[in-house]
Amino acid sequence: MAEFLSPGAANLITDVAGLRVGNAADSTLRSGVTVLTGDAPFTAGVHVMGGAPGTRETDLLAPDKTVETVDALVLSGGSAFGLDAASGVMDRLRALGRGYAAGAHRVPIVPAAILFDLANGGAKDWLDNPYAGLGRTAFDAAAAEFALGTEGAGSGAMTAGFKGGLGSASIVLPSGHVVGALVAVNAIGSAVVDGGPHFWAAPFELNHEFGGLGGAQSWPDPHWPVTKANAARNTTIGIVATDAALSQAQCTRLAVAAHDGFARALVPSHTPHDGDLIFAAATGAKVMDLPAMDTLMLGHAAAICMARAVARGVYAARSEPGDVFPAWSARFGAGG
């Protein structure tokens, strides 16, 4: 008999013990930052499948590179300006004595990825880049519990027709390993079927976590997909994490597998106009007794978690004055 998968206690990426997430946002800016950090450095990998990524320190995560662990991962709005959020996080980590030992110095390792939210109606006429400050604030807020929807890096996000948002989900595997996902949904495509309310991710929903609507009554015939009017306002960025003991190469494979979650939950995804990217993180707290089967199941769980996290981010988004697109909840209500 097949064993059912179930979410962790909080249904958040922080169900992976030792990880914390912090959000910071500026309502005038209509943008923000989300930081994932841990009680200790963790192994990380990355995989990029979009054609227009914006990143910092991702080359370091290749399996052949010397430094195998990082101190934090950053998801930010602001396009390339948002990469400065990692500088603020580095400031906080350095003050705590965290970082890679380089002689007498500690250099915090903080890879980052950004999404484009410069055209969402917020005030972007700053004189000084605000993202380092938002990074510091997000790091200071890092905790096991955090809010979803119009929060952090998802605070200014949009999809085709509806607001995007910050989503998260988790799974506890029969092996005892925990897998979680965190995502800022700002896709060129749509998270819902034919204008909603049903989510493309419906087959993977657990415990009515995004309304319990189930699948659409009928699926559309193949047609030209619904997208944003402007192709240059996109990118969905995320993180999958586990407590399994993984190498940097295995983290990279976990990130590759998690991209299936984007493809299941967003139509279209991985386009030339998105910078779709997923980091993977492993705390190494639990060994794998059956490495071949365990790595297969970890990847499967990562894709499922990511699909669910995408839907949860859109489902939890809230309406605000001046929205370019409505929140899903404003159109369909809390229960659809």
C-alpha cells in the first residue's frame, strides 16, 4: 500500500529544524526581501531554468567549487537593485561572527536571487538603494513562524491576472526526512486555470491549504497561454530545503527536481522572460539509510512542495490600494 505524504507541523520550510525565515517590506516601495538562514551553515546548490535571471554568488554553489556551505539565502524584489539585500544580511552575519574563515576574517556567504517588481505601481524614485536596509530588517525578523502572501520578496509580486506572493509548504517523508519549499511568485504565466479559481497545483494540495477547491471541472484545450501584458516584469524564485545529509552535488539535483513544481503550478514557466531559479539547502541533520531511494523521494517531495507553495503564495496574497492586478482572494473569497 502506498504511504501518504503529510505536511509538517507548520506547513512551512521552517519545519526543517534549524532553519528560520524573515520578511521585510516597504509598502510605499511595494517591494521587499525574504531571508532564509540557519542555526549553522548549511550545504547549498542552485539551478536556473529561466532565461533572464538576476543572481549573486550562485557560481560558488557549483559542485566543483571550494566553499560548500552558506550562511543565508536571499530572495528579493527590486530587479538588480535588490541584489544589495545580501549586503545587509552579510552585515548582520558578520556582526554575529558568522562566515567563512579567511585568515583573520569571517566572510559570510550569502547567495541571492531577485525578481522584477519595478513596474507594480510602487515608488521607485529612491536616491539611496533601500534593499540593504530591507535585508538587515528581514534577517533580524528571521523566525520559525512567518507570514505568507503579500510579504517579503512576494510583497510586490504579480502573475498573469492576479497578484503573486510569498508561499511555503512542507512534507514529512516516510523515511522521517523533512522537505520544505519557499517561493516568491512573480511569474509571466498564471497559477490558475482559465482565470480561476482553480489552481494548476490542485492535484498536489494537502489539507485544503489553498482553498480545497480541487481540480477544474475541465482542462482547457491547448492554446496560447495567458501571460502578463509586458514580458519584462517577471521571475519566480524559490528555495527547497531538507534535513537530509546531502552533498553540494546532491543539493543541485534537488534544485533541479524542484523546478518540476514550477512547471506543475505555473503556465507557462521557465520562459525566456522569467529568471526562474531555485536554491536547495540541506542541514545534514539526518543521514540517508537508503541513499538511492531517499534521494529519489527527496526530489519528488521537493517538486510537490514547490507546486503547493506557489499556489499558497497566490492564495494568501491580500488586496492593497493601487494594485495593478487583484488578489485571488478579492475575486474568489477565502474559500473560493
